[in-house]
Amino acid sequence: VFPRLGAPFSHMESDKLASSLRVEGETETFEKVEKLLNDFKRSQTLASALELGVFTALLKNACPMTASEVARAVSVHSSQRIDPLLDVLVAEGLLQRVGVGHSAKYDNTPASARLLANPESDTYFTLFSEWESGEKRNWSKLTEVLKCGKSVQQLSGGDEVSSTAGHGHEHEHAHTHEHNSEECGEQGYEEIEKVMRISFTALSEAFDFSRYTSVLDIGGGRAQLSRILASRFKHLQLTSLDMPSVLPYAQKYIAQTGGDVSNRIRLIGGDILQDDAPKADVIHLGNIMHHFDMEKRQFVINKVFEALHPGGALIVVDVFLLDGSETWALLGMVSNQLAGKSPEDYVLGEDLLEKYCEKAGFAPGLEKIPLCGIMKGRVAYKRAPK
């Protein structure tokens, strides 16, 4: 006997089912649907484990625990109720188990201890902040939202639209990758920096900045990318451009970084849609392009091209930089619908980005940058004179 869609099927019943799937592609489709339904159960298991604090309890205990001990630590009625959940987590590779039966002991894997057990860590925030702040509730309302054309917030009687996807940018015309610059505040910056730190660190390692001498970060927020680059590349001169109201935050955190960082980071208050971009060898657009319509995107790319020195590079890092196959990003657009946003506002197709760049004068083709987390990175190069 083995489980299918939550119910036990005998081998005879399974053979009968297989023989009934005769249409071309029907078996593959059945298996895909079955997997999707079981994936829902698996994600719910993980969500319950996180809500109960299973991973955190195991980390705090500092040694393996029996199911009864875990049940007491997370206030579950009995070990019989938590046994199956723990075993699913073992099967998924998120926990490890030694022994069998009631005497079996459970513990985090080394990766789970780092990623899942500390709600204050950057990695935990990156993975689960949106889910815990409303995505779980919103997705349960998907059918209702599609039928009535309202957001979850509107269905509950509220007028404002809450942001649950895209890591910030609660207003369509925000021009930074650090939330709405005017309204974000210290807490908002801390949250976004946790998400972006992983990607920016990966960018500093994946792209060869040693070939260049100056970098401009458009929408630089608290100059997070500039601070990371300044600490890693002592030769770089860096400029962070954002709304004037953001600059005090940036100045504060640059000063806290120490060393000669403050001498190599220049802060400029401005709006890329209205002001000229300073000249630089490398220009970075971080998680802002998906907020612009097609006309504004081309306008920004044109302006960046003019600001780049010959032989320079444009780096675009964006959570919604799609090549058409990223299911997670397409699901993110559904999340935006649930929050009352138009998914079209967030589509930044890789093919479109390439067309914008070629039209502006960049060399054909985009170079991919391997980044950690959910961000995607692409590079366009401005030809050097022959």
C-alpha cells in the first residue's frame, strides 16, 4: 500500500488507474497535479513547524530530543500528534533522526539550524518574512479575490493595499530599492537590508569590480551596496543616489562602517527620472526597474548609457527579472494581485531588458550574474572605442 493524494491505493487499484490514463501526456499531467497537491501538504507541514517553533526548540536544547520532549517544548498536546510532523521533516531532509519508535531522537540538520531556527537571522527573514506577514492568509483568499476583483485588504473592509510581494516598493513610483524612501523609516530599512544583503554580497563576489574604478548605485537607500563594495574593494570610488530624505540614513550607516569607507562613498540626493546621473564605470539599478512602465524603463536605460564611461557596465538586479520559466516569480505576481497590485507593473522580461539596452546603444546580449536568494542579475556592456 502506498499513499496517493492522501488516500491509500492498493497495487491493483494503482494498475487500474495507470491503465485508464491513455491520452497522450495524461500520465505526466496526473503526476504533476498529484505533486502540486502533495507540495501543498508539505508546505503546510513546514509552516506549522515554524509556527510551533520546532527548529528553534531543537536549537535551544543543544542536543537531540525525543518526540515527547519536542511536544512539551512547543506546547503540543501529545507526542502522538507531533510524531508524524517530525517524520515528514526528516523525510524532507530538514531534520535528522537517530533510532526508531518512542525512543527515537530528533535534531536539526546543520543547514536547518542556520536557516530555520533563528527568526532574527537575515536568511530566515529572507525566506519567511512575507509568508508570516500576510501571504499565508492572502493565498487562502485567492479564489475569492479572482471572482470579485478586489484585494484581500478590500475584502476585509480596509481601503489601503498592503504589500506582500516584491520586497518593498509599496508605491508604484518609488525610485529606490529600499521601500518608499519618504516613509520607510529605520525598521523598514532594516528589513529590506536583510533581504538585499545576501544578493549584494553575492554580487560583490560574482562580478569583477577590480576592472573598474567608479560605481554608481541608483536608488542606493542607506548605501548598502556601496558599503559592501567599499569594504571589499579598496580602490573603488562609489556614489549612492537616492531621494534627499534618505541621505541622513545613509550617512549614519556609512559612519558606522568605519575605516576609510566614508572617504570613498559620495551621497547624492536626486531622482533618476528627473535628474542627470553622475558619470561612472559601473552603474547599478537594484530592484527598481520593475516599478517603471515601458517608456520610463527605456528612458532610464538611455540615461544610464549616457552616464557610463566607454567600456563601462550596467548591472540590473531585480526580483522580477524573468526569462519566462521562473514559477516562483510568476507566483509573486499572483501575490501582488492578492495585495491589490497590477501584475503587469512587475513584469521585467529578460528579452525586454535586452531590447531596452540594445536600443540605448549597449552591446548585444546580456551577461548573467549568479546571485543567492531570489534576485536575478544581468549585465549590459557599453562598447569601448576601437
